[in-house]
Amino acid sequence: MSDATVGIVGAGITGLALTHHLAERGVDSVAFEAEAEAGGVIRSVERDGRVLEVGPQRIRKTPGVAALVESAGLVDDLIEVEESLPLYVYADGRLREAPFDRSTFLRTDLLSWPGKLRFLAEPLTSAGDPDETAGALFERKFGTEGYRNFVGPLYGGIYGSDPAHMPARYALAGLLEREAEAGSLLTAFRQRVGGGRSFPPISFDDGMQSLPRALADAHADRVRLDTPVTAIREEGGAGTASADGRYVVETPDDAVTVDHVVVTTRGDVAAELLAPLAPSAQALRDLRRAAELRPDGTLAITMEPAQQLWVEKLRQGSGAEALERAATEVLGRSPAGISLEQTSKGNGRTEGPARPNREQALSRARQDPLVRSLFNRFGAVVLDGQPVDPEDGSDRGPQATDPA
Ligand SMILES: Cc1cc2nc3c(=O)[nH]c(=O)nc-3n(C[C@H](O)[C@H](O)[C@H](O)COP(=O)(O)OP(=O)(O)OC[C@H]3O[C@@H](n4cnc5c(N)ncnc54)[C@H](O)[C@@H]3O)c2cc1C
């Protein structure tokens, strides 16, 4: 059995950044990655000479990210997106600029006048409750329209998830703390978004996966690919902590004894791995709850250049199911810049009808007027990692309309 100070489960960006910082401090570590490649949800693929993002399209160049990029030797590959590009929300069949400043807020038709007033009444609502979902909290504080047409798409777009599936305790931890200081979630939200916006969104010439790839290469001696962790137990047997409280991390090939374990996997996997160690922890119950609620699929749609960052949400039928979309342009990407759109699908409401399976979701997305219009406009749309022709679908949707 081998030995390390820190065992890290997962080599997505969290596991890799931790690996990097531990290496910088001379702390011995080993990261176990189930897949053949590092990066987790950050995945960039090349199609027809273009870079397509399957996962996130950009990160903010915070000082921490900038330092990581420099250490990874990626400064020359960096693409900074122009900060002044507007952000759009797709609602009721049309793209509308997200109202971040007062004058856009006043003139936007993303919210009706009653919806605007309800949105601005947020400081009068009671404080956010960590036991709510982020979606329930947003709807209660900003009103149904403010949540559905503005806050929900923005927040869901960032995480590629549905706020209705995100426990506020974790998803909004920072915001709730700020709310307590600022006296209103709106002020806290504006401080956060405003603060975030002062760091430009970035990507890389070969896509977002450049960063995890470079970090995994730089620390190849600390990252074990194709090595899923099957169990974590206390040394000496389940429930029997050894004298020095060490853990055994088990993989199909071997077991490694470590002083500390950091689990960076998706919530449901983390809950499975950690359950034998802390069966009664509140965090585990929340992880399980989140895992039960998690959306059953993510579709990525990609298209060619536009001069905007887009975050969208499309309501379908009764509104019981929500499709959330986020899109961003990364200027300078091959061949003349590329704009990416992403869709994550989940139930917007718990009382909604059963979720369609992946094929049905793809078929629906293919028929979506927006997909058709993007195809007509840009000539390339990628759904679920595959270029598609919207006309391929057996049941044709309505004619495309130009979104811009
Ligand atoms: C579709 C989507 C779009 C997003 N868009 C943006 C964006 O534009 N900007 C932004 O800042 N953020 C975005 N996010 C959020 C951001 O991408 C994630 O928060 C971040 O990448 C998560 O990284 P992670 O390392 O924590 O987790 P993950 O990327 O999930 O990595 C976990 C790793 O653990 C591995 N693993 C799982 N089980 C095991 C096991 N048993 N043993 C060993 N390894 C295991 C997995 O293979 C994976 O590599 C987006 C997220 C998604 C899903």
C-alpha cells in the first residue's frame, strides 16, 4: 500500500488547482481521476477546425485564476472577452438584453412593470433561508417573473444547472453572508455581479480544457488518470479510526493511505463515497437531496460568431420544464471567433410532467425555433457534442426567426 499526505478524489479544475497549490507549498499529494483525461466538466472538442465547449465557456480572470494561468504557462494562449459585451436572456421567444444598469432595467421588456416593481421590492422580503433551494429563494425574493426571466437564467447559466435543484446553503453561501451585511439580496447580488464583472471573462486558443490539461501535465507525477476511487475508509476498518486518524483510498488497482482526503466529485458521487465515514452529516443529506434532484442531462449547442454573451431560458408548454441556455462569445477563437451556447435541462417545477429522455430532449431542442434560427444564421449548431442539421428531425418545428 502506498502513502501520501493528501488524497484528492477527482481531477477536475478543483482537484487540479488543489494539486497545484499543494505542490507549490511542497505538500505531497495524489489526485485520482476516474476518466482518461483530466478536466471534469471542462471539456473542449475540435470540430471542423472550430473549438467547441461541451462544458463551461469562460471563467473570470480573478487574481487567483490569473496566477493559475501563469503557472500553467498559458498566458500567450489567453483570450480575454471584451467586458462591454451585453448579456442576453432568451425569454418568450426573443433575446433581450439583461438589465444590469438602471436605464436598461427601466426600458427592458424582459420584465413587465408589475414584475419590475415586484423585483425591486426584494429588500422588503424576509432574508434568504439556507434550507430553501436557490430557485425557491429567488422566486420568493424577486417574484416569479424576476426569477424566471432574469435571476434564474443568469444563475443557472453560470453553473450549467437549474436553481430549482441547488440547495441555497451551498449554492448561495457567499451571497447569503453578503445579504446579512448588505441588508438585501439585491444589493448583495449587484455587488457580486458588479464585482465579478470587473474581472474579464477569459478562455484559451484551444478552449477551456487547455487549463486543466496544462495543470495535469505540469503535475503528471501527482495525477493518476483512469483511476476511479471505489471507497474511502478509515485506516483499521470502517468506524475504527487508526491511532493517527489516517484514511485509505481504494481504487480497482491498489489502496493508498493518506492523512487527508479531499473529495471534489459531483455531489451524488461524493455522498456515496463519504456516507460510510459520516452517515449522519447534514451536508451528506443535502448532497443526497441534490443528487436526487439533479437534472438528467446537459445538452450543448454551439454556433458561430455573434458579438454577445448570451444567457437564456426557454419555457416550454406549461412551464413545468425549463431549458436553460448560456452562450458566450470568445473573441479571436478559430476561425474568426466562436460563440457557444449551452443548454442544461431539468424540471423547473416539481409538480411538472415526467422529464423526457435524452433522445426526446435532443429532438425537442432540434425543433426549437432558436436552434433553427441559429443554424440558418451561422450554418453550424452542435447539440450534445454533435453537429446537427435542424431539418433532420422527423417532426419539423416552426420556421426560424432571427434572434438578433
Ligand atoms: C454545463 C456547465 C457549464 C458551466 N459554465 C461555467 C462557466 O461558463 N463559467 C464558470 O466559471 N463555471 C461554469 N460552470 C461551473 C464550473 O464548470 C464547475 O463549477 C467546475 O468546472 C467544477 O469543477 P470540479 O473540479 O469541482 O468538478 P468536476 O469538473 O465535476 O470534476 C470532478 C472530477 O471527479 C471525477 N470523478 C468522479 N467520480 C470519481 C471517482 N469515483 N474517482 C475519481 N474521480 C472521480 C470526474 O471524472 C471529474 O473529472 C459550468 C458547469 C457546467 C456543468
